[in-house]
Amino acid sequence: MSGPCGQALCGAAESRYNRGSQGSATMVDDGYVNYFEILGVAEQAKPGEVRKTYRRKMKDLVLEIARVEITEERRAHYLLEMAKLNAGLCLLRDVARRNAYWEERNELMGLEQEWREADVKGADTDALRRAFDAKLRDFLSKYVEELMLDAGRDKECVEASHWDAAHERHASRILRHYRQGLHQKILERLPYAEVTPPKIDWDERRRVIAGIVAAKGD
């Protein structure tokens, strides 16, 4: 299910920027959390449809949890899935908030594309990199950890998911790791400048150390 930009690439097995025949960069949305896709609703979904879809998905998830033996790995998985559904409801049922989120997401994706295209042309990208870094950190903090934790305190979410203080304590670390994973996924495809290994004159270093040792001996 695609969001307003008409893309459904967030859950693809492999999503990367590919250079076209003219060397341009093609924009993808892998790593930028997509709540339309998570909740499984279209961009035109009305608040009532968002709520209905959320309740169905959360009910199925709760029933699934009741049928399996809970291990540490499964607990982490289910807490994250619950948190994502809760966040999706809180965000998408509010049209103004939904639109603001999608605008920020598209702006961030556009900034990444601008940076990559400038890099292809060999232009100075330091300002773009710094602007992107700041916006990316803000976006992921706002729409992953903060939103998911806040959603767990929402009355409608609590009633459907039975989320409580114990869930929040366990989820804090899981959500932080999820955010860091998304961040890393995005960073791995970006054109950060490679660090040139330092040139070390080992003979000169030995002479300097030998001189220091000799001086101390005197």
C-alpha cells in the first residue's frame, strides 16, 4: 500500500539509490518510516477507516501473541509491532498531523536526493550534508521514539493494545534500537566523503621517540 507520494518501497527487501543512464540519482524512501504502509491504509483514508483498520490489525496481533510462547526475541518483535500500529493510529487519524508528517518526510527525501545529485556532479555538498543530518535526526526522533512512546499513553491505543507502563519500560530500548537501525540503513547509502588514511613516517616517529628516551636518560 503506497502513501501520498505513490511509492511503496519502505518494506522492500532491497532499496537503494541507482544511477540512471545519465548518472542521476533515483529517489527511494527506504528507512523513512511509512505509517500508511505500516497501518495498511491509502493516502485518502478517512479517520474512521484508519481506526477500523487499526483495531482489526491490533486485534489480530493480540490474538497471535496469546497463541505463542513468548521468548525475549518474540517479546521485542511484538512490542515493536504494537508500538508501530499505535503510532500509525495516532498520526493518521488526525488529518492535519498526518499532512505535516508526510510533508516533512517528502522534504527530507528531497534533500537526500538533492545531496546525492550534487555529489554526482562533483559539487561541494558539505552544507547539504549538514542540513540533511540535522533534519534526519529530528525526523526519526519525532516520528519513531517520541511518537511511539506517546501513542502508548493514548486512551484509544491503551484500550485496544492493553499497553501499560511495563510495556513502555521494555519498549524504550527496543524503539531506540529500531530508530538507530533506520538511521544506519539510510546512512549506508549516502555519499559521505571517504576518510583518507593518514600518512605516517614511521622512521621519523622512531627517531623522535628515541630522542625523547635519550633525553630522559640524561
